Amino acid sequence: MLLCFWIWAQLNPFTAQPEIFDDLQKVYDVIVLEDGRVDYKTLKSRPDLIQTLDRVSDYASQVDILQLKDRSVQIAFFSNLYNVWVLRGVIKAWPIGSVREIKILFGFFTQENWNLGNQKISLNDLEKLWIRPLDARTHFLINCASVSCPHLSSQVFRPENVEDQMERLALAYLSDPAQNRFDPASGVWHLSKIFDWYEADFGGRQGIIEFIQKRVPDQASFNPRKILHIDYNWNLNGPTQ
């Protein structure tokens, strides 16, 4: 029994280093506002909170990612890590009005500024290689520090709650009229660009329709005549000064 627990601890970063994720929750308790925005100014003024982000990032650089076999562990760990890296990247460049100001041509997401398992990677690499293939609903877990992104969750993701979190956050995003609108009278759905850029992740157009029908009660039996996509707002998802 002890041997089995020791093996599990090595494969599960939440067991091996639980205090890191407990401390990350304390960061979120301070910076995630009630309306879902992020208080970057306070984060910038709190070295103790920044140090916690750095501890998570440092820990990720030492993790043997090939040993993370459990799907729930992978989703929770990699999604938390993405959000931590975004927060850290914004704070490094603060004050800004958008992540697009940090590097041109979305360099904020494409530059290999981060370390995972002793390999230099970008935010796009983490999303494309380690997060998106696990579940389409991970799109609603990760936050790109922009108004049109799904809100940063106020709760740290953990293996035991990440399934419920994916469903809850998907529902919240679909229910936000600033991000998705459904107009049965005209037969048009106005959807987030997430459903355009990552259509294949949801199984194509029909997969998107079924994904939404399953989660939006008044659209359960409605097939849209047309799907349009709302322009993405890249302004920072929080007070800028």
C-alpha cells in the first residue's frame, strides 16, 4: 500500500506538491474579482503572490510530463500552468492594455519563454500539444488575459474537481451574451471566435451544434440556419491602471 501511494505521489503533482496549489488558490482569492476580471495591479504590488506563481512555474520545469498518465491530472495541471504563465507574462510587462502590446503578431503566445519538463515551450505549445487534445472543454479552463476569453476561474483546478469545472465553465461561457448569442427568430447563432478557430476540436460544425444543444436548454432542439462569429476583444481582462 505504501509503495502504491509513493508511485501515485510521483505521478501526481497535486499529491507531490500540494502546498503549491493551496498557495495558488490564495493568489486567486486576492486577484480574481467578483465579475470575473483580474486585478493585475494588486498582483503586481504583491511580491508574495508573484513568488507563488514563480514556484508553480519552477515546479513545472522539473516535472516528468511523460509520467503524468491520468487524464484528470493532466487537464488540471496543464490548465493551471497555462493560467499561471499568462498571469506571470502580463505582470512582467505591466502596465499594458492588451497582451498584443507585449509582442507583435501574437508573440506573447508564440515565444518559447517557458519551461515544461526542462524543455523550452510557448503558451501555444502548451495549449496545442498538452491541453486541447485532452478535451474540447479545456478551452473554457484557460484564460488568455483578454476580454473575450473565458474568465479565469476563481478556483484552482484539481483532478477531483476538473470534470465538474469544465462543464460549469463551459456553461458559464455559453450563457454570457457578450460571448455567445442565440437568435431563434432569425435562425442565427452568434458564437465566440473560439468555435471558429478551434472548430475541429468540437467535431466540426455539427459537433459544435450538438455541444451547444446539450448545454443551452432553449436551443436543445434548434438547428441554426447560420453561424456567425463575434469579433474577439483582445483588451486586457481587468483594470489597466
